Amino acid sequence: MDKSQPVVIFALEWCEFCWSVRKMFRKCGIEYRSVDLDSVAYQENDWGGKIRNALKAKTGYATIPQIFVGGHFIGGCTETFDAFNNGELHKLLKECNVSFDESQQFDAYSLLPRWLQPR
């Protein structure tokens, strides 16, 4: 874990769930490191695929995004949005000394593209 960047999202550049988590982080002023597994930087020798396999072995999740705060696995988009909505994400960010705009109060699911929003 890199203490200078305690919030990490393993993502895919084209993934709308990844975009939605990034949008929430931006809205709340949460600095994060994005590891875009499908980017050019991770294509050589299938480095992105190898990282994805290692993530699945570590977390048990095959889906993307995968979000970590302070080395603690939060989950994917749904789990991260749930943690934001119920205050658990705020608590973890504070424990890891991550600054963010605590005044932001909204339903995180509202950041999903309209076709993905629960009805």
C-alpha cells in the first residue's frame, strides 16, 4: 500500500461503473490512483490481465472496478456506493487521513448513467 495514495481503483477505461465511481470521487474531492487495466501501459505481456487475476485471487471478485482504501478492500461500484450512502466510506477515509468534502450528501447511485440507475 502506498500511504501517499491510500485510495486506489482498479478499473477499465471503458467501464461505466468505473466512470461512476470516479465521478463520485471527483464530486467529493477524494484523490485516488486509478490503475486502468485495459490501458496501453498494461497491455504488454497481458500485464493488466495478470493483475486482474491476482485481484480475483485476493478478493474473490472477478468484476471491475475494485476499490481499496488504506489497503482495505471496499468492493466494486455497488459496495462503494453503499459504503458512501451509509457513511462507512467516510469513516474509513478519515481513519486513513484522506481529505474529502464531508458536506457532500447525495445518493451515490444517482451518479450511474440513467440506463443503469435502479428504478
